[in-house]
Amino acid sequence: MQLTSLALLCFAAGIHARAVLSPRASSNINPDVTQFLARQVPIAEARMIAHINGDGAVVAGAAAPVLTPGDAYQYYWVRDGGLTMAALADLYAATQSSDVPSKWDLFYQWTIKTQANARASSPGWFKEHQAWTKYSLDGQPYQQWMSPQYDGPALRASAFMKWAKATGNAGKYYVASDPNSVIKTDLDSIVNSYSVEDGYEPWEEVIGEHFFVHMTQHRALLDGADLAASLGDNAGAQTYRNTAQQVRNLLNSFWDGNNHIKSTLGGKNGGQNQGAQAKCDANAFVDISSILAIIHASDDSTFPANDPQVQATFYEIIRAFTQGAYKPSTVLSDWSLNQKDTTFNGLPMNPAVGRYPEDIYDGAQYTYASSKGAGFWFLATNAMAETLYLAVAANDRTGAITITSQNVGFWKFIGLANATPQTIAKGDPAFAQAQLLLVDNADRFIRRTAKYVTPEGYMSEQFQFATGAQQGTQDLAWSYASVVSASLARTAALALVDGGAVVIPTPTPTATTGPVKPTATPTAGVCPVSDADKKDCGFAGITQSGCEAKNCCWKASTPGSTVPWCFSKIDTTTTPVAPSCNVALASKKDCGFAGINQSGCEAKGCCWAPLSVAGPWCFVKA
């Protein structure tokens, strides 16, 4: 049955997938990032297309002309294939690229083949046949790998639904009377398996119940219900909606009650990565997969990118890869690139991000004895950027920015002046400034990616934690998909801020990884005992040696605390005299720099004036 025009309109209006907006990007906002993406996105599209072989398999690892013997990723992963094809579908919706449809036809035939092979397989200890993690390039499930993985059917269904929406041909992929039609096969697989707790997370290392899996299932079911209803399958639509509600109920349990969404509940190591075992032992489960769940599966009522819990999780990931939060006792990566490499072409970059802080997989080895240390991942770093672009769109739809005790740290990282619990309404000048700061910070993550792609635009799985050299498979399909989806989200975000006033970037301080000789005579003093007396003396990402080189005190705070790790000494050489901020306008001396925020100003021991007051906002005390 073909999709009628009326049904197509209903499906297009109801589907929860985000619309792709027409480009209205302003060159006023970080034109270097605009230029990089204008070059890189066509390369990424070409590389994704190159990864779809003649049989329609989306090969995760390297493709010609960079394929080398021994590449370990010469398989079709259902998850990677779904995310790659979803990115191509979104790009096609935006550009109508003529290179995409023929590849989709091949992928459709490949999906029919692999779904049939899965139905005929003997999974063994797990029951859901469509939950095989990966396939050999002959289309057979690869049984010597970590399966089951329940996000694969959800991501594949979502990719096909995006393609159906873009092409107006949903009836080809979903047939209510045919349980073997490709979308129905995957949606029914979710219905059959959503409640099991024996699946692997996206990294194929840990068994348990996973936030990413449930988020992708929830999204596919909601979109599937809309699709089924548009095609007259009301019974199927009701089944998918009812199941989606059951999955939504499960998602509520992943918040740790303090500062982040745990990626896994009941996790136990099912692979051989010793870093994964360390993650299970720590049981914090701070993991980029929680953020990947947001960019691929959230909606306005289910963990949107502007949700305080999402933003708290975002900030904990930053702390994990800069301040050493959640760092295990045995670790092979020191993430020093984030400390010594803070600008690109003189412009600030945000930190690079890996999978999780306990990780030791270097793209080939995964034991403490063999690994050279986990690197940062392109797809993880791009996901951080995309989350911020999506937050801009979510704030615009919501009409307000909500800051609570949960996401104060996030907004301080973003650089918002007066980042305290409050609601900032759309129309308030602070709302517009916050939106621009989100775009600017997102762009800083893209700069990080831009620095480490090859001159030809190739993107590996990882880049090394100290040098930035690429490692792992040198041409990962998912890496290219991540830059495409981030770019589309950026286009939408820029259209909303509409090229307003140029963001005044907060300069990124030069970080250090080793002892640095102080430039001034050290001040005698003691380190305060009371947390209440601690005044910030550093910046996000400062190391202990860098802090102490500034003649400041260092003590790690508990995860989630707002108490600074690097703080000023109490001067014991003079009798304290309370300085005054009651300074005449004509006498004010600038104590900051363009773009400094209140916390940064006050951390320098200076005064902060309201935005409405003329003269320098940050000035020297009398």
C-alpha cells in the first residue's frame, strides 16, 4: 500500500523527528566554523556513501581509498548503520543530494536480507532474533561478538522513518499486514525486548539496562506509532504508543539523584576491556552515551537538550575529561591535550571528550598491559557540540531558560553572567546572550574536531589523548555521521539566533600540564579549611600543578560540588581590610577582559557592576 498524500501530511506533521531548517547562518558568528563545516560536510557525505558497499552493507570501518589490510571494523554494525543512514536521510531532506537515493535502495535490500537471516538464526541465550549486534559482510549474524544489543532495531527503524518522511514513500517500508516489512520488523522487535536487562550498551562491553537503548527505543516507538496511524494501522499505532509509555517509565530511574544521568543500571562487564570493568566497579557510569541518547532520541517532553538533568550530565562529562573527576586509580590516559591545547588558529576550543573516564581502549587493545591509552573520540566531541545547538532550539521552543541547582555548573562553564538558579524569559536580553553563548561554546567543540581531521578530511575513531594524532580505525563511518548531524543542528540554531550580535568570546586561559615558575613573588598565606572561605583561583580544566604554580591551593571537591578545586590562599601577612566596591564611575579601573563573567571577575578579587551600569563591568576595588 502506498502512502496517500493525506496520510503523508499526517505522518510528516506527527513524526517526532526534528525538522531540518533552511540555512540562514550568519557569517558574523564564528565564520571559521562555518567555513570548516562547508568544506567538511560534503567530504563526510562522500565518505558515508563510500562506506555503503555494493550489497548495501554500511561498513563501519575504513573504505577505499584508505582501507588497509587488517582493519578490524570490516563488518556491518546495526547501530552504526542506523546512525549513518539517519544522517544521510537528514542531509538528503536538507539538500536533495542526488548521490543518496541509490545507496538507500541498496541499504533497503541489505536490510531485507539481514532481517531474514536474523529470523532464521539461533541466538542462543537471548531470545530476540533482531538483536544481533553486527553482521559479516555476507549478511550473516556474527555470532562470536557481544550480542544482544537492543538499540540496533530502534536506530534502524528511525533511519528508515526519516527516509520515508524525506521521500514520501512510507508504504514501501511499513506494511501492517506484513510483519516482515522492514520498519514493522524492527518496531515489533522493540515491543518484544524493551523490558529485558541483558543487553549491551553502544560500546559492546557492559551488560545491563542502558539509557541510550531505552531512549532510542522510546523515540522509534513514538515515531512508529505516528507512521502506523498515518497508514491506517490503528491497532499497531496503539501498541507502539503503549509500549513507548512503558519505556518512558523506565527512563525515570537513570538520574543518580545528584548530578548526572547514569548510562547503565545493573551493569556488569560482558567484554574484555579492563577499563569497562573499572567502570562497572566504580558504578558512576558517567558516559558519553547518555549525551548520544539526547542528540539522537530526545524530544521536548523526554530529556530535551535544555533539561537541567541533561545539562548537569553534560557538565560532569566536561569535569571527567578536564578536572579528572571520576578518574580511576589505574588509568592510561591523562587527557593532557585538554590542558595544553586550548586554542585553534588563535581562537578558543572546548575540551575534547572520550567515551568514559575509565576507558583504556586505544582502538586496538583493551588491557592495561597492552593498551597505549584511550583517546578522545570525534563522535563524542561532536555530540557535545550538537547538544548545545539543540539546546538553543529547545530554549526557543520553550520560551525560557531554566537554571536550577542541578545545572548551575553547566551555565558557569558556558560563561553566563550571574549563573544562579533562575528563569530567563525569552525577550530578556540575558536570554539572547545565553543563546549566543551556547552557539559559541558548541562551535568551540567543532574547532576541536577541525584541528584533528586530516588535511583531506578523514576522520578516524579516536585522536590521541596527549598529541591529537589519529588512532583506531582511520576512517569511521560514525565519525562522519556525527559531523553531519552536528552541522544540521548548527544551521537550525543559527537561524534562531538570526545572526544577532557577535558573541564576545571569553578568552580561554592557557592551561598547563607541568610545573610553571610563578611570575610574581608568592604571597604568604594558608589554605583555608572551610569550603565557604574558598575563592576560585583557576578555570575549568586547570591542573593541580598549574593551580599551585599560581601560588593557589588545590583540593579536589566531591563530584557535583560547586566548591572550587583551585582556590586562593588566606593572606596571613597583613591585617585584612575589607575592600570596597563603592567606587565613583570616573574612578573605575578595568579589572577584566572582553567577555568576562561575574564569577570570573569576582574570582580575580574584583567588583562586578550590573549590566545596566555604564563603565567597566569588572573593576578594581577601592
